[in-house]
Amino acid sequence: MKALRISLSELRRISAGTLPKLAIAAFAIIPTLYAGLYLFVNSDPYSRLDQVPAALVVEDTGDYGQKVAENLLDDGGFGWVETSRAEAQVGVRSGEYDAALVIGPTFSDDLASSGEFTPQQASITLVTNDANNYLARTIADQIVGKVRDSIASEVGTEAAAQFLAGFSDIRSSLEDAESGATELATGTGKLVDGSDQLVTGSADLATGADTAATGASDLATGAQTLEDGAATLATGASTLKTGADDLDTGLATLKTSTTDLPAQAQALADGAKQVADGNATIAGYGDTAASTAQALVDDLDTIREGIAGDLRDQGVPEEQITTILTALDTARQPITDASTALGEASTSLDTLSAGATQVSDGAAALALSAPTLAQGIADAATGADALATGASDLSTGASDLSAGAAELSTGADSLKTGTATLSEGAGTLATGVSTLHDGIVSADDGAVQLRDGLTSGVGEVPDVDAQTQDATAQNIGNPVVVQNESLTSAGTYGAGLAPFFLSLASWIGAYVLFLLVKPLSRRALAAGRTVWTSVAAALGGWLTPALIGVAQAALMFTVTKFALDIQPAYPWFTALFLVLVSATFVAILQALNAWLGAAGQFLGLVLMLTQLVTAGGTFPWQTIPEPLRSLHQFLPMSYGVDGLRHLLYGGSLTNVATDAAVLALFLVGSLVVTTLAARKQRLWTVKTLQPELVL
């Protein structure tokens, strides 16, 4: 109750008079003015982008550039003004235009280049000037990005439509190819059968050609032999003709010479008979002489021994006997030689006698056969004449035979060469046919695989109707649709900033209050010295600005909800949370002012500026650079912003409870600090009476 009296006393003090009341009203309105005006200005700036001037330059010679321009002019965000490139550059530089979009002369051609397999990316030039407005460039980037996505979707859809139309053509062509491949497989199957027969026939041909070549070789050898024999025959026939001519001439001469042969042969036979008889008589004498001479030679040894005995008997000295015997031996040799000569002569005489007898017999036989011989010679002469004539014909025929045999040999050689070539060619043909057969078999296998592959391929190529093709092309051109499933939604840009500016406005409202309200009542501090006096002074000093803070929060909530049309998901909780935020900020600023005085008031301003960047009111607080990012979780405005977001957009009440608990801790902690400051200020010092810094 004492704290309430202290608060009412302070409230009466600051509201005494018209101007103080107006000041309190102004302080109550300040947070609403700050938050309300800022949220009003930024409630939905994107809906007013058509008020932002931007240049549009279309230099494209095709149709796509004009389509893009028409879309931008119809609903393109900025207030587009068609102009030239030069005027656009000047306008962006001077600030007449916040941005310029230039579509180049080859834009349409570049978009169509992929269809001609000469791909060239189409480009749109965005000209900006941050000196005009940085956010204008950011917004322009987003607009150009949407334009690019729209063009990419349209071009992609057209390309996909052509691609899918090509699928139909491909399927039709594949079906035709499948039919042709089936016929091809059937034909190659027949071709394989024919090639089998061809392989067999070529093998037989090669075998026959080898046999023919062997026979031709034998024929050539025989023909050569025949040629050699015919040549020999021709030579022999020529020699025979010559011999036959000589024989004919000789027999003719012999015939003439043997006309008197019978009479002469008879005379010869008679003479030969007489010679034979004489020779026989002489041979008998010779035999007798030879026998006598041989007997003498045989008796020489007996005679020598008899002479030697007689000489010894007669008393002849041995030396003389030896001399005599030596002389006798010397005389013996001629006798032996004579005996031998007589023997040989006797043998010769015997031989002569026998030969004479044979001559006599032959002459007699000749005499008897001479007439027949003469007649035979006459017949032989006649035959020799016929032989000469035949030999002449034989020589002529043999010459013809030799010439024919030579031609036959030449032809046989040619035949041998030809059949050898034929055999080699037949072998090559057999090899080639075998290779051809293998190739045909491979071709048949390939044709079957081609047929099966085409059959499979036809089944894999989709057969779709025109409606499905259009839907598929649309899906390919724009394959991804972003479905926004927001668990909570702010609705507008202004509503998205509301938590931050409501919290910031609450801090500003609490800050300005202590320009008028005293953080502690010196009268209350002087009235007692107990701890409860300090507590009452702290609570009494807090209640007065807290009540004004409630008015500030109520006014901000009312304007935000009804004037700015930002509808909280939890309106009553939002209003209560705003009161908690305001009361907490009042307690913090009271503690700073009570403990540090004017320096504390300045520190409150520093804390406001610090929390302006650490509360995460615009960008996520995780993007704040260190060391400021670490302060985010230790400063109260962070929890005020977070709690208001959940309450305004329909977020988690659990998070709101956590934020409220943290703010309550800040509130209680700040009141404790203020109580300690009140206890300290019960003792006045020189600085209390004359502070060093007064604001």
C-alpha cells in the first residue's frame, strides 16, 4: 500500500497543471506514433511499386522481347516507361528512373538458338544506381528473376512440346523400323541357309579345282614327255629314212654284185675242200713232230743221269763231269724251247685244219645257199625300197606329230597354269565364302538383336495423346511448384515488421517517461530506514511509469489492430504481452536511472541502439556478426520480439510462455537492482546533492 501511495503521489506531481497533463499524453502517444507511422508507411510497399519509375528498353528484333515488355507493362511491379537505351542510361544516372531493363536485339534469336544446336543464352540487362535507392535494386533483381523464370518456363514448355512431339515421330519411325528389322531378320535367316549351301559348294569347287590342277599338272608332264618322245621319234624317223635310203642303195648294189654268187660259191667250196684236206695232213705231221720232241724233252733228265753215271764209271773227274753236265743243261734249253714251239705249231696246225674244215663246210653250205641268198638279197632290195618310202612317210608324220605334241605341251602348260590359278581362286573363294558365311551369321544375329531391341524400344517410347503431351510439356517447362505451407503468416510486410517496432516503440516509450518521472522518491527514502522502505520506494517509482506504459501499450495495440488492420492471432494475449514488455522495459530503465543517474539514462539509450541490431527484428538474428550476435540471448528486447511474433502470427504459445518468463525475470531482477539502489540512496553524499552529470 505504501508503494501505491508513493506511485499516486508521483502521478499527482507530474500531472499538476495543463502542460504536465499534455506531456503525459504526449509520452503515452510517442510509442504509437513511432510504431504506427513506421508500420503504416511499410504496411504493403510492394503493392505500390507501380509508383516507382523504371525504364524499359526493347531492342529485340523478334517476338519474345515484345512479349516480355507487354507482360511487364501489364503487371510488372514498377511503373515501366518504354524508352531508348541512351535515355534509360541518362535517366538512371540522374535519378529519373530507379532502374532500367534492357532487352537486347538478339534476345529472341538467342532463345531459339538451342533448337538449332547453336546454344546461346539470352540476356537481359538490368541497369541500377544504388545512389537512387538500394532497395530499388533489390526489388528490381527480384522482378528480373521472375521475368527470367517466366521466360524459362515458357521456352522450356515450348521445347518440351517439340520434344514430346518428336517422341511420337520417333515411336512411329521405330514401329516402321521394327517392321523392317523383322523382314531383315527373316531375309538374313534365308541368307544364312543360302550361305551354308554356298560354303558347301565352294568347298566342293575348291576340291574339284585341286583335282583339276593335279590332272592338268599330270597332263602337262605327259604332254612334255609326248613332246620329247615325238621329237625323238621325228629324229629317229629321219635317221631311219636316211638309213633306209642307204640300205636301199646298198642292197641294190649287193643285188647286182651277187648275180654270179652261186657259181663262185661252188668254186670256193671245192677249193676249200682241197685246202682242208692238205691242212689235215700237215696237222698230222705236226702232231707227230710235237710228240717226238716232247718225248725227247721228257727223256733229257734220264739221259743226263745216264751220262753222269757213265762218266763216273769211266773215272772222269767230278769237275769235268760237272762241266759236262753244265754244258748239257745249257743245250737242254733250246731243245725244250723247240719242243714247246713244235707243240704250239702242232696246236696251230690243228686249229688251222679245223678252221679249214669249217671253211670248207661253210663254203659248201654257202654254195648250197647262194642261190637262196641271192634271191633274198633281191627281195631285201625290194623291201628296202618300200622301207625307204615308209620311212619317208614316217619322218613326215613324226614331224607333224612333234609339232602337234609341242602345241599340246604348250596348251597343257597353259591348262596347268589356268587350273592352278583356278584352284587358288577356288581356295580363296572358299575362304571368302566362309568369311561371308560368318559375316552373314553375325548379320543375322545383329538383325535379330536389332528387331528385338526395336521391339523393346517401341514399348519403352510412350504413346501419349495430344492432351497428355501438352500437360507433360507444361510440367517439364515448369517442373517445380512452390507450395507455401506457412505454419504462421504475417500477411503483409508491415505485419512482418510489427513485432520489432512494437518492442522498439515500447523501449522508446519507457525511455522518454524517465525524462519526466523520477525513478525513486527521495521523500519516501527519507521517511524510513527499513528494507521494506527501499522495496516500497522501488515499487512506487516503478508503478507510475508502468501505468503510463500500460496506456502506451493499449494505444499501440488499438492503433495496430484497428487502424493498421494487423490482426493478432491471439489478441488478448498480445495485449497482455505488450503490457509485460512495457513494464519490463520500464523496470530496466528505472534500475539504470536509479543506480547510475544521468549515466544510466544515457546507458538506456545505448541499450536501445544495441538491441536495435541484436533483437533480430528484420533479418534472422543468426546473421548478426559477432560479438553482437552473442548479445542476442542476453537482452530483453529479443524475447519481446520473439513473443510478439508468435502471438501476432499464431505461433507456439509454449515459446510465448518462455519469452514471458524471461521478461518476468528481467522485471524482477531490475526491481531488485532498483531496491538496492534505493537502499544505497538512503545515505546522501556530496554527489547526491551536487551530481557530476545532470541531464
